[in-house]
Amino acid sequence: MNRKKNWYDYLWIVSLTYLVLGFFNILFAWLGLLCFFIPLIISITKGNKAYCNRYCGRGQLFALAGGRFGLSRKKDIPGWMKSGWFRYGFLIFFFIMFFLMLWNTWLVFAGTKNLRTAVTLLWTFKVPWHWAYHGAFFSDGVAQFAFGFYSIMLTSTVLGFVTMLLFKPRSWCVYCPMGTMTQLICKAKHVTWSQK
Amino acid sequence: MAKRKAIVSTRECVACGCCMKVCPRGAISIPKGIFAEIDRELCVGCGKCVKECPASVIVLEVSES
């Protein structure tokens, strides 16, 4: 516990800033792609989960809120939530919703659909978000992607926050789709490495 | 005297690294990104990782020695 703090122990500030920026200008949501590509690149090139283990600002945010701020009940997560079928099922569901979001973005790019300045929470609730939209660079599709991606980030924060309250602070990590995916990549990598 | 050591259920571990962060002895590592490994030589059985683990897949094993 008395471990010296490293620079990456403060990445929760970046995550928090990201969420706040989305309230002012939705185009900042594009930066969230970093939380998508960095863990993938690390797991593919290094074959480990250093992103989860060290750099994930969202995990740190939940650890702080549930730990230092004492918001968490710190109860055990239910068995089904850590089971393989739920973790992989949630990953598949997340992927499907992600591709649907990409499809919607494409439709706006193509001009078939109009831009919708709303953030979709929990894949269901459309929350008006027009105040954070001040025009896109060259296509409405750019903004549509930002709204879609921010919806994903906010939804996962809400889910993670609820399970942080109910169970252990970082219970989001148990079913985090990025975590499950990078673990899968690591499994695949180490199987193929050991066969060489 | 009974000795306590932390044991990870490797099949259920999600390799998030919470245990690694909280371990005062630096006894935990996640070398392959698949599950956490505990160095039994370093582990003093304090149980911090057991409390921290969000999946609750670490237990303290008590052995007489």
C-alpha cells in the first residue's frame, strides 16, 4: 500500500476529464478511441493486460469512488456475473451494439439518415445532448460517431458505477468487454506461442 | 503455527490487476494477461488481495507448518 505512486496512477484524471469534456463538446468523444486501441495494441504486441493492470483510468476512478470515497458496499459479485457465459455474452452484445452504432454513423455519412444530437444511455434511453454540438468539421457523420461513441462510454460508466456501489469497487473489470477481449487475445497468443 | 497463503482461482480470474496493486509485498504478477500468479515465498497471507479482488476469486489457504 505504501508503494510509490507512478504517473499512470493518475490516469483517472484523464478519464474524468474525458467524461466532462463530452458535456461541452461532443467531438472530444473521438479521444475515447484511445481506450479502445491502446489495450488492444498492448495485448496483441506484448501479450499482457498491462492496460487493465496499470493504465486504465476508468478502473482507477471506480477504485477511488468505491475505496477512498467509500461509496461501495464491497460485497461479492454474484456468481453469474463472473461466469464465462455472461462475460463472453456481454462482450458479444457490446460488439453487436458497437457495430450498430457504426452502421448508424455510416448512414449519416451517406446522407440517408439525419444527425441525431442525442446520447443513448443503456442502449435504450435517448438523452438530448444538443448543447454539446457546435457543428462538425466536414460531415455530420463525424458528429454522429462522437455521439455514438460517447453513448458507449457513458453507458459503461453508468453500469460500472452501479456495480461499484453494489459490489466491489472495480466490479466493472469483471465484465468489462475490453478486459474480456484483451484476456482472450492473451490466451490465444500464449497458446500459439507455446506451440512454436 | 498456521501459515496463510493467498490462492487464486486461475480459471475464474479476469486478470484485472487489482490484487497486484494492493499487495504490500509485490508478490503478485500477471505475466501472461490471463490470470494472477502469487509468489508463495513472498506472500505473507495478509488477505488484502482477497478483500480487493472484484471477482472474489482469491482465498486464503491455511496450512499447518
